[in-house]
Amino acid sequence: RRLDLVQAFLGDPQLRGEVVQLLGRSYDVQRLVQKFSLNKGDADDMICLARAIDASRNIRTTLRLRFGIETESREDERLPVAWLLSRLDLDGPSQLAERISTAIDEEALSQKHRLEEDEAATVAALAQEVIASTALPDEVVTLPKKLREKPKFGDLKEQDQETEGPWIMCKGASETLVRLHNDLDLLKRKKMELAESLRSQLQAPSLTLRWTPGLGHICHVKGASRVPLETVHARVVQSTKSTRSFYLAEWSRLGSQIDQAKLYIQNEEQRIFSELRYLVIKNLVKLRRNAAVIDELDIACSFATLAQEQSLVRPIVNL
């Protein structure tokens, strides 16, 4: 049966090329499933698993069309490809892949990775500046090469502490998530309205509503406002020649509501991810069996390629 399978791909180089291309879009499903069974898989692993399942479905469709197979049967000895495909069970895994695709926002996940890379680059640049200004020459030699190099960019810009990272789940992943995002959008609109109202009342166009680790929710103004802060019952907490920061009860209350709404969204995203992990475990046996079939298919294509390159001949066995 194995030699029949190799012969099928050896005699059809175009089909072999298509299958190899689809195999290249797959991933190590055995390793991914093992990670989830140990409660270590993340959103990237979920995406890889969904792509691997999609690759398996595309491979099955391609082989069915090429060999005219409508239903696979283990008893069909005439078509080794049909016997191979009969061992693929994609019903549960296909539903899992569709659920992953509709739940996880791949673009947002990529954006999250870009932000993490930017943050890592910022920390590395800061370390380089500190080393350049304080380290002695003999100390610099002992440091890693990346830290010895000069920073590739100059001034480190202060990041906006209020901006949350991108959500990795699609807003429509669950009814609860839809409602929570609507609540958050409403609070953000209230924040914009409050900021515009304060700018008008204090005649301070530069006023912004912020959150900082040290001071919490504050109102920040560059330059001096034309109207005294007492008119809005504000309490100054920080003042310089060019800026002023002050507390406002309305913003403190609204800011806390925004933080709470974000926390609810994070908890719901975690619940959805736990649900996806449960579906992976539920399909664990099927995923492993399918991965074994894909491995056999990969080996058959590799043997066929090797036979073509080295002019290998199939042995004839007399029983």
C-alpha cells in the first residue's frame, strides 16, 4: 500500500507539487496539541492549528478531485489514496477551525506583536543610552553585543499610558463581548464629550484626559488656562512653568468606569480562549490521528520526489 501511494505521486508530478505546497502551509499539529494539553498554548498556536486544519481540508479536496473519489473506503485496495483519506476525520476539527477563525482577530494579534516589539526596542535603546553615559570602557566589553551597539534612534518618546493594547478576540466572538465593547465605546464617547466641555469651560485647547501610573486619572493642560480651575472644582496635583495636572471628580469616576469595562472585556476574552482550548482537547484524538495521516502523505511525496531525482525503481515482490 505504501509503494502504491508513492507510485501515485511519482506518476503525477503536478499533483505532488500541489500537495507539497499545501503541506507547506501546515504546522506541527502534534506539538501544538501537546501544548494545549499542558495548558501552555496561546492565541498564535490557535491560529496555527486552524491553518493546519484548513490545509488538511484543502489536501483532501485536492486529492478527491484528482482521483475522482466521492467517498473514501478502507476496503478500496485499488486506490491507496482513498484508503489514506478514509482515516481523516475532519468534522470536529473543521468546526474547531471555523470557531477559531471567527473568534480570534489575526490583524489585532499581529498589531499586538508589533507593539511588543516596539516596546522591546524602546527598552533596549534606553539600556544602550544608560550604558553609553555611565558604563566604563572595560565594563562595556563584557556586555552583550546588542547592548554595546549605539542606539539606532535618538530621543525616547513617552508612550501614552492610557492607550490599551489591541484586543485579540473579534468583537462578535460572543454576545457578551459585543455588549461589553458597546459599553466601552459609550464610555469613550462620554470621555470625549467631557474633554470638549472642559476645554470650552477652561478655554484650554490643549487639555487632555489621561491616566498615569503615579497620579491615576488626571486632567493635563499645557500652558495656562484662561479660566481659574476652581470654576470646575478641580484640585491641582502637579504644576510646572509650562504644564498643570489636576484631579476632577467627574473624570476620576468616568476613568474608573472605563478601566472596569476594559477589565470585563479581558475576562470575557480569557473565557472565550478557555472555551477554544476545551474544544482543542475535545478533538485531541482526532487531531493526532489526522496529523499522522498528513505525516504519511508528506513521506509519500518525499519518497516520490527522491525516486524521481535518483531514478529509483519500485521492487517487484514474488510471494
